[in-house]
Amino acid sequence: MTRASLDKKPHEVAAMFDRVAKRYDVTNTAASLAQDRRWRRLTREALDLRTTDRCLDLAAGTAVSSVELAKSGADVVACDFSLGMLREGLGKDIPLVAGDALHLPFADGSFDAVTISFGLRNVADTAAALREMARVTKPGGRLVVCEFSHPTWAPFRTVYSEYLMRALPEVARRVSSNPEAYVYLAESIRAWPDQAELATTIGASGWRKAAWRNLSGGIVTLHRAIR
């Protein structure tokens, strides 16, 4: 098995990311034309972390996103259910925790802020994961979801769709340790709800004041909310 299906069975998704872990970061940078670095920085800025905050970085992968968040001075915990990804994150001076987004291994109200970047789309039950994130966040705490979305300008949306289904798999074949995973990536992005629909789901899952900001023409969207 080299890729998951859109059923997003947890063991299939975890195994797929185990296989892609070795070259995950370099593939992301190549596929995004280095925009991934900007998206990580903007996610940190949207969270508005303080030095006294404790922040959960869910679906943290190799903890590259966690390192960016830690620049704020906050106490950052990286959590992912792919052991292969976590192994690649060793040595980054970030606490690493193995955990499933649907059953987080943390007590109620453990964090001042929680974020998930490019991971919510891979969870079998989006609303249940958002409720779990709300459970472990203190009242008044912040949520930022950084996720692929839908370009807002129709002509660009058409070009982007062609890139996803044709160019992205070719980039992955040249760079990735598991190119088939990027076929799943393209399919999962096309099947993902648009900005307004995801904001509605966030608002119905224990969060309030849900809002969003489009990045890169809507290729990526930052969703923000308050517990």
C-alpha cells in the first residue's frame, strides 16, 4: 500500500505518511514553489502566540511547522499519528507525541492555542476532530487551521486543477519517496469543502467567531476561531 483512499482509513493514512516521511519536507517545498515557508510563517502570526502560551501543533509531521511556531517563544507540542513522520522530527528540540486527531492524548483544556496545517483534510471525521481540538483548548483559546482550499478566481481555479492532477504527480515522481501519495493529495484537495463550508463546520464543532483568510489566491486558506 503506497497511498490512502478518500475513505481516509486511519491505518492507511498513517502508513502512507510513514512511507513519504523521508523526503516529505523537500517534496512540499518543491511542489509549493517554496510557498510552504510563507504559509507556516503566516500560520504562526495568525495564532498570535505569547511566551506564556502552550500550543498544540496537530498533524505536525516532521515538526517543521512546530519549529516555526516555537519562534514565538510559546511552549509547542507536536502531535502526529505517523511514527515515521515523528522519527524524522527527532532532534528539533520540540516535544513529540504520537496521537490520533480523533482521540487526542491530552486532558481537557490543556492548551491556549491549537493549530493543524494540511492535516485536517486527512482525518476521516472532520467535525469530530474539530470537537477534539476544542476539548483540549482552554475557553478563550485560539484555533488556526491552515489547509488547501479553492482558488477564488475561476480561470485560476481551472489552471490550478490542471496542476494538481498533472504537474503535481510529476513533481512527486522526481522528488518524493512515495509519489503515489501525491495522487491522493491531489484527489483529496479536489474533494475538500470550500472556505464557507469549512467555516460552517468549525462553527458547529465547539468554536465561535469562525473566519478565514485566503492565501495564494485561495490555494491555501487560514481558518481562525475562538474556543
